[in-house]
Amino acid sequence: MDILIDSLKERALEHKNTLCIGRTHGIHAEVTTMGLKFAQWYDEMARNRKRFIEAINEISIGQISGAVGTFDHLSPQVEEFVCENLGLKPEPVSTQVIQRDRHAYYLAVTGIIAGTLEKIATEIRHLQKTEVLEAEEFFGKGQKGSSAMPHKRNPIVCERITGMARLMRSYISPAVENIALWHERDISHSSVERVVFPDATILIDYMLQKSIDLIQKLIIYPENMMKNILLTRGLTYSQKVLLALTESGLSREASYAAVQDAAMRVWRDESLNLKDELLKNDVVKNNITTERFDSIFDLKNSLKNVDYIFNKAFK
Amino acid sequence: MDILIDSLKERALEHKNTLCIGRTHGIHAEVTTMGLKFAQWYDEMARNRKRFIEAINEISIGQISGAVGTFDHLSPQVEEFVCENLGLKPEPVSTQVIQRDRHAYYLAVTGIIAGTLEKIATEIRHLQKTEVLEAEEFFGKGQKGSSAMPHKRNPIVCERITGMARLMRSYISPAVENIALWHERDISHSSVERVVFPDATILIDYMLQKSIDLIQKLIIYPENMMKNILLTRGLTYSQKVLLALTESGLSREASYAAVQDAAMRVWRDESLNLKDELLKNDVVKNNITTERFDSIFDLKNSLKNVDYIFNKAFK
Amino acid sequence: MDILIDSLKERALEHKNTLCIGRTHGIHAEVTTMGLKFAQWYDEMARNRKRFIEAINEISIGQISGAVGTFDHLSPQVEEFVCENLGLKPEPVSTQVIQRDRHAYYLAVTGIIAGTLEKIATEIRHLQKTEVLEAEEFFGKGQKGSSAMPHKRNPIVCERITGMARLMRSYISPAVENIALWHERDISHSSVERVVFPDATILIDYMLQKSIDLIQKLIIYPENMMKNILLTRGLTYSQKVLLALTESGLSREASYAAVQDAAMRVWRDESLNLKDELLKNDVVKNNITTERFDSIFDLKNSLKNVDYIFNKAFK
Amino acid sequence: MDILIDSLKERALEHKNTLCIGRTHGIHAEVTTMGLKFAQWYDEMARNRKRFIEAINEISIGQISGAVGTFDHLSPQVEEFVCENLGLKPEPVSTQVIQRDRHAYYLAVTGIIAGTLEKIATEIRHLQKTEVLEAEEFFGKGQKGSSAMPHKRNPIVCERITGMARLMRSYISPAVENIALWHERDISHSSVERVVFPDATILIDYMLQKSIDLIQKLIIYPENMMKNILLTRGLTYSQKVLLALTESGLSREASYAAVQDAAMRVWRDESLNLKDELLKNDVVKNNITTERFDSIFDLKNSLKNVDYIFNKAFK
């Protein structure tokens, strides 16, 4: 987990200012940066790390308290001695076994970690789609994609992680069901745990290993990101122009009419772009200085608070 | 949760030395006390309280960072100001929304709390069974059980809690699925959360309220507990006698033969008890002093480490 | 499954008239028979068998339709030929793969079958409890229970089945999540199915094998069943007496007062039984003939419709 | 469900020959048609309809068999009479209640139906993405998308359905847990069913209503589909050319070299397309007739088996 977190930070810093379109509902919204995506994953993984340490503490517990937890045949000092030597804390009150709320907590946390890895994998699967192609899983020289189509590189590691996250969250419910053992212990939890614990711990380890490799070698295509930003030919800036016009003193109605008129033309005709269409309108030209106008359409302005976010994330 | 924890402690102290049989696999094992059951629940509930505080911290987060989380139209200082006034911490890196691993964690923790309440309810359902009758849910004077059978008092609150715990753990999986939103946000989490959050929070509150009432008013029948302990007529002490005989210098084989012989007779004939049958055997009589013998069959000896456990649990 | 169904029928017929107390909410209700328990399991397992055949049909499907399901490079006749030779039906409309609603259905059905096996196992765990002891898992001569306590025979097979049922139902959710593959196929289902299909099919087979053995060799203790029936000393018949009194022309108020008075005395004093206490009351004596009275307290009357149920179940 | 099935059929026939790219792993694979997507959904929904009818049969069961299912106070004929009048079948063997495997089956089936609706919704969300834009949820004239960006139409109905499918599958597990009631009935299932049954049935009804509207009014953009097909400038046909060259007698090595050389140039240079680049190569020109060559690159050839599939699906 530490290596993954470090790798996410490294890629975040590397692509801090690599512009790409932000999407909500799958639709272009406003510009963001690839570095911010990595930074968000870094921040979430750091939360998961904190949760995981807590989960390990929760199950680092030992118990030698007899058939029903009363220390009837053995002194509690034996439990204390053994636990201390094993680096465990004694269970304050046990029955025949350590209580299973601890194990449920551990599996809930690993299920959530898998959910974060699924989120990362899902994003990359989207970015690798043929029409988008802003990023790609590393594709080794000897690796076989599709023999006939050189463009056919499939995000199979990300797809695998997606499926494994479904498995990881399926382990939570039986672990929570295990809490309500009968009386001083029944053994129904055992058949569950023999499957769930090795599977869950091996799986999350594998997912983390794969994710480290995925992030470290992920291929980023900044030029395609820019191409996608330009796909809507400036329409994403219509809100900023509207704001600038009303600030210049123009009525909201007149401002909106001017922007809408230009936007609709651009929307219908792929050869047009919003900036040029707006400049054909005297109302716009007379109310916004060229300087202001250029500033609105300057993508770098969208980055003005990236430093703030990075400082907060990586302090 | 605080009231429930206090109530569990109070009942634990009240029944610290109320002897009852401990059961593993549903079968009588060794003697324990009703207070130890309460103490174990107290200890587990205290863990849940700690988890719940962490879960609240995890979702006490605010965010006003724009359409894709870049603070394009608004200064981060607005977010800081608003969050501070609302007692929230700003999300370090957000997209259009606060990340859903936080909400998944919250629902996992409440699902686990419900698992603990289910454990308590399951124990009481077992103790209230006609053949056991060591405890009963409080049954109000005006309350209608069964009109015809005065003994028919059903543990309906415990059964209700059991069912509701199934609901509570069912909320975890959709919450974990919500983590992997597309890009800077898709709105698929919303329809889930509109159902799951009100239902889960109302339900866990109701379960806690019911559990407080359940614990505070739970009727305990110490005389029935003693009756059940005596059901096996001393057989639970055969291991201690065996140990005493071998310590006295008798060979393990001879010791085992002596105890087994007596135990088998007791097992087959309900009118016999282990102590008397053992005393008919000279091998036993000559190797264990009357004092030692009485001490073995003195139930109070099973309580010798209860103080140790209580001190650890309620320090 | 067929062997299990046959075994359940055999044990049902064997214990058709073996009286035992029926319990609702864990509390004694009215008398039933052990055969009826087996008959209910038989009936439910027969439903499961029907569902399972349907589930097998649902996944006995083949497909050779090319990269996106269009038969672009290969004639549909190849698919037809191969499927016919493999005993499969061709998928009417496929993408690159057979659709995953079929697999989800299969795993839902096996999860439900496991739920039925869990129900049987849970019942036996209850019947084997020390205070109840109406039935026991077979315990081989060489089998080691507890070395010290000859009565300590644990229902470990039933407990194991209980835990495995938790696993079996945990496979349903990832299988349903697998349905929504992207476009003409993504490979996220694969990592899920590599784990879930072998585990689920091996596990349900093992659970069925264990259940066959469990049912065939289950030890039934009719004398303990009768002992438990008598535990409440006739209180379960109070409703029938009440009914007979009102039918005799006595007012409901007077009838209820008479029965309640006797019932309360019996409830408080373990040395009393309802029949004798009622007969001490002249109101009862004068309104119910001795014949009718004996008939009410004749356990065999509770069996009058068992034939009807068996005829329906095993027609 | 019937209306949805009819609507899917109607849209399938309407777009039977509307070409679009098929995608596997999110990457362009081979050409298919929009009608085939609808046809596949139609076929799957028809399966769900069959399952749903079976599920309704499974729970159309009545029972009036007394406190523990023995018809102690009431003749079985009453049950028969009432059930017949209510259009229900009597439960062959009941306890105090109808057995809960039936309800689990019903909720499993509705959860799977929701999975199919999620698949449809997920596909449309993908097709509506800005870079793809092959289909769009209907967007009413008065409907508010985003005030500033006329292109910002979000697939909110599909996203809502996606979330609701998560809820629908979360109901399965508690329903399966409800099967193992204690003895002749405990009431733990009741608190589950009071929530799960109204929620699941209302939700699936709502999802179906929304899906009908979604399918009937779904806007299809055939011209964008064609634009996306052409995105890879003929690369999807490289396999067919390779096949044709080897069939002409050319060695596989020489064939592969010729195709790969052209494909690589096209892959690197967006101004090139595979057909023209291949024709520059004499090896290709001399081994494939112009007629064959045109036929390979004729999209209509990909439709040659669509009739076969439609005949099978809509027979």
C-alpha cells in the first residue's frame, strides 16, 4: 500500500498541469488535470492505509482463557505472557474464542480498499476507450494484444481488478453474519473463515501489486487529452463569458441571448468555435476587452487553484 | 450507544457472580457467569463506539469546489469558511462530490454494530427457550402474549433485532459499489443513498433504543440457571477430577478408568450424580482428600478469575 | 439431491407419528411430529430440485458467434452443429459471450438450496442442545468428542453447513453484478467466475453429501421428545379446554376464568398439571364429559390430519 | 415487462441494419448493428419474464394450518376452500408460516431483472458519452440540462437505474438468510420483509416504467455511429484482408507482412486509411481482385447473418 501511495504521488506531481477534460455523468464538464485525478486517488489510498492499520490492530489479539473464557484451568498470566511474546494484545473479555466483530471489521476495510482500486481501474478503462484514448495500460513489447488489429490493446488488468473488487465486497456479509455465534461459541464461523480469509488477503495483495504496476507504467496521452478538450470547440467556456458580460454591466437577458445565439451555432456546426462566433457579435466585442476575452479562453486559468489542492494533499 | 454501554456495565456488575452454564456448540461446557456475558457485550459495544466515532469523523466532510473539483469559479477560502462554520473538515481532494469510500466506511461500521446487537438478541432468544428459561424479555402487565397459554412469552424484540441486523448488513454492499463513480462524478450513487442512508440511520437508532430497553429490563432467572447447571449432575467436573487424580500420583490410565466408569453410570441413570458415584470408588477416595474433593465440586471455584476479567474490562 | 430427497422421505415415513413439541419464537406451542419436520424438508428440497433443473437448463447454452456476436467469419450452422453435439442450446442472441443473467440465476438457485440445508442444520443444532436433546448427529464409535465429558457430542457437521450457507449466498451478489458487462463484452466477469464457480459447485456438492449422511444417520430420541412435551404439564391444552367449555354453553367469561385460574396454579407450581387442576373445579367437571375431557388431553388427537398432509406431500 | 419487451422488439426491428461498431474491453472490435443490441436485450428480458412468472407462482401460496402446521383446530378443507377462492395453491407442508425459500426465490429473480435493466442503462450511458454520442436519453423541450452548455445532456435516468439495481440485488441476501427460521417459525423474517418487499416491488416497477420510456424515446444517431466506425480508418478489416491474401495462395508470412506494414502506417498517421495503403502494395493488388477487395471493405457484408439472428430471436 505504501508503494502504491508513493507511486500515485509521483504520477500526480508529474501530471500536475497536464490538462484534460473533467466529466460528470460521462459528459464533458470543465477542464481539470490528470495530476488531480492521481492526487485524489493518493488521498483516498492514504485514508485506506489509515483504516487498514486500525483493522490490523483490531485483529492483533490473542486469547488463552479456557473452554468458556473463565480461565478455569489456567492463570490469566499465561495469556498475558504468550500474547506479549507474540506481539498481540489479550482479548479483554473472551468466550471460547476472540469475538468476530473484529474479523468483520477487517474484511469490511479490505472490501473498501478494493472499492478504491476498482474506482481507479474503472477510470483507466474509460480513458482507454477507443474514442477517448487519453491513457493506456502499459503494453509490453512481447505482449500479445490482437494479432490483426494493432490498435486493439485491452485494459485487461483494470478489468480483472474490477471483477476482483466484486469478490472482495462479497466477503463482508458472511463475516458480519459470523458475529452472532451461539452462547460461548459455535463453530459455524470456521468454515466461512477458512475460505474467506486466505482468499481475501491473497486477493487484496494481488490487487495492490497489480495496481502498483498499473500506476507506475500507465501511459498518458496529453495530446489526446487536448484533442478531447477541443472537441466541444469552446462550449465549456460559455458560462464564463456569460459571467463576464453581466459583470460588464450588460443585462442578464441580453448577455444570455448573445451567448446562447453563438453557442447554438457552434453546437450545430462542427466547423465553428465559440470564441470566433462570439467575436462576430458587437455586443460581446464592446463589453469585454480583448484581454479579458483571451483570459477567459486561456486554459491555464483553470489551473489557478491546483497549487492550493496539491499543497493540501501532499503537505 | 452510551446508554446501552452503561446499561450493559450495570447488569454485568449486578450479575457478576450469577452462575450459569457456558455452552459451546450449543452443548454444556463449563460454568461461567451471567455477568461475564454482559461484560463481553459491554466490551464489544465499547469497540463499536470507538469505530462509530471514527465513522462520523470520516463523513464530517464538506466540499464547495465547483463542477469538477478545481475551484474554477470560487476561491477555496469559501470552502474553508463554510466548512469551519458547519463543523466540517474540507475534503482534501474532491471531484464534483465527496468521495464515497467515506460513506461505505460509515455503513460498514453501522452494519457491524447491528451484528453485535444481533449477537445479544440471539443469546437472549436462546436463554428464553422453554427448556432453558434462564432469561426473558421484560413482559409488561398489559402486554398480550398468548391468550390461552400463560407461559407463552415470546422474545419478539430480540427476533425483530435479528431481522433488522440482516437489513443493516445488506446496506454495506451497495455502499461499496458506490465508490467507483465514473470520472469526476456520476449520479448512480444518489438513488442508492436516498434509500440506504435514511433507512440505515433510522434502523440502527431504533435497534439501539430497543436494545437499551431490552438490557435494562431483562429478567434473569438465577434459579433456572442453577437447575440447568445441575442437569448433567456433575459431569462437567470430570476433567477436574481426572486432573486431581493424576496429580496425586495415580497413573493416567487408572485415573481415566475410574472417572470414566463413574461418568458412564451417571450419564445412563438420571438418578445418579458424579460426586456420589466417584466416592463409591476406593481408588478415588484414597487419592483425593475430602477437602480437595469438595473444592473440585464447589462452583465458586469457577469464579476465581472473574475479578481479573472485570478489572480488565471496566478499568 | 435425489438421494437427499429420498432419505428425507424415508425418515418422514419412519417418524410420521413420533410426537414432539412444535415451537414458535423458540417457545413451546402445540404438538407436531418429527415426521412432519422431515416432510417439510422433503417438500422444500423437491422445490429446490425443480429450480436446480431449470438453472442447469439456463446455463446449458453454447455460442460460437464471433468477436461481437454477428457470425461475421463463421456460419451459424457451425454453432448449431457444435451445440447439438455437446447437448447445448445455442444462445439466441449473443455478444462475444453468453449473457451473464444465466449464471446469476444459477448461483441464486444454489444459494437458495444452501439456505434450505442451513435450515435443516439449524433445526438439528437446536434439537441437539443439552436441555432439549431430541436428536443428535450420528456419533461414530471411534469418533472423538470431548475426552472428559461423555455427553459432549457437538453438532459440528450442522455448524459447518450453517457457515457454508453464508458462503453460498455471498456468491449471488457478484454474479448479479457481472450481468452489466460493457458493450459487446468486457472481461471483468472472468476473475469473479474463476473463483465463484468452482467454489460454489464444490461447496454445494459437499453440503449435499454431508446432509445425506446427516439425515440418514440422524439419531432421534422419541422419549426425550415426550419428556419435553410434558414439561409444561398440559398448559398447551388450555386453548382446547376453553373452546370445549364455551361450546358446552358456558359463557366465555366464566370459561376463561375457570381455565385461567387452573393454568396459573400449574404455571407457578411444577408439581401440578393442568388436567388435574381443572378437574378440581366443578364448573369444568359439570360442563365437559369425562370422555370429551380425555379426548382433549389425548395427544393422538393432534395427529388427526397428519395423514392428510403426508398424502399431499408424498402423492 | 410486456410493454418493455414489445418496445425492445420494435426498436430492434427499426434499427436492424443501423451499423455501429461493436466494442470488447471498451475497444473497437468489429461492426454490429444497433438492432442487435436491442434484440439481445429483448431476448434477455423474455428470459426474465419467464423467470418472473415462475417466481409469482412460487409465492402464490396460501396456508391456514394452525399454530404449527398440523391443522389441529381447523379442517384442511378450510385452507383448500380459501386458497381456491383467492387463486392460491395451498402450501403442501407448512409450519406456522409459508416457507421462506419461496420469497428468497422471488427476490433473487427481481434482483436479476434489475441486473438486466442495469446492463441496458450502462450501455446507454456509454453511448451517450461526449466522445461517443451514438445515442441519447430523450431530452424534453422544457427539460433543464445545464443552463450554460447546450451540449450537456446527462443520462440521469440511466444513472438512476444503475443505482437502483445495486439496491435490488442487496435485497437477495437478507431474503436468503430468512429461510433458516427456528423450529416451526420465528418472527425474525418479519422485520426484513416489511422493508424489503414493498421497497423491492415498488422499485422494480419504477425501474421498468422508466426503462419503457427510456427505450421508446431513445434518440439514436446513426451518422455518429458511422463516424465512430470510421475512426480507425479501416483497421478493423485487417483480419479479413489477411484471410483473403492467404486464401489467394500467398504464404501467411508474406500476407501478414503486407497487412502489418499498411496497418502500422495507418495507425501512426490519421490522414491515411487501410484500404488505400493496401492498394499501394503490389503484393496485395496482384493477389486480391478489385471485386473481392471492395467486398471486404463493404460494411454491408457484416450484416449477412443479421437476418438469421433476428429470425431466431423473434420467431
